[in-house]
Amino acid sequence: MNLEQAATALAEQFPDNARSEIDRKEQRLERFGKIVFGGFGIVVGVAILGILYAIVTKFILAGDQPVVGVILALFVVFAALALTWVVMNEDLKEKRKKRHSSVETPDQLAAEPVTNQLLQEAEATVVNSVIEDTTDLLPIENRTRKL
């Protein structure tokens, strides 16, 4: 019997107050992080647009160095795309980690000790039955009458 899974399932169905308080705090912190990183993303996006505007007006439209302006603009755009990819990839890894931490894989189950293997095996001692050899205690005359 694998009692660890039953205990985990029971704990998930009936969380104690401390665990539910921790879960609520984690949810609030996650929401706060989304708001903060969303705002930071907006600020970075506006900064990138400002840099692109400055590059286009100073280099390309002014006609001083249009090739340098195009190269700088492409660099800024692809740097922003690379940064976006890194953030999205890390978010996806975190979500996968959360999902996989709640579901145990067969490798994880094999690594954990099985309940029936936790106890040390001891030599069994033979215990006589309560009713074993009790007829020997009866008087001999009673045994002969029954025969």
C-alpha cells in the first residue's frame, strides 16, 4: 500500500489554516508580481519606442547616416524581441515546474521508499494456539467414554 499518496490527497482536500494562509499569500504575491512586471514591461516598451523614434529622426530622416540608423533600429527591435522571449520562456518553465511538482512521476515514486519496505523484517516466533493440546488436560476416564 502506498499511503503517502493517500495522505497527500487528504491534505489537499482538507488544508489546515496555516497552509491555506500560505496559499493565499502566494496568490497575492503572484498577482502583485504580475502587476509590477506588467508595469515594468510598459515602461520598457515606451523606452524602446522612444529609442526607435530617436534613431529614426536623428539618423534615417536627417539623412546623415541612414545605414547606421537602420542597423541600430534593427538591433533595438531584436533585442526587445529576445528579452520578451526570455521572459516568456522563464514564465513557461515556472508554470511547468508548478504543474509537475503537484503530479508525481513514476521516477519520483520509485525514488521514495515504499511504505511496506520501511519496517525492518524480524524473525517470526511461533506462538502455540490457545486450544492446542487442551484435550490432554482432560481426565482419561472422560476420553474413554467418548470413544
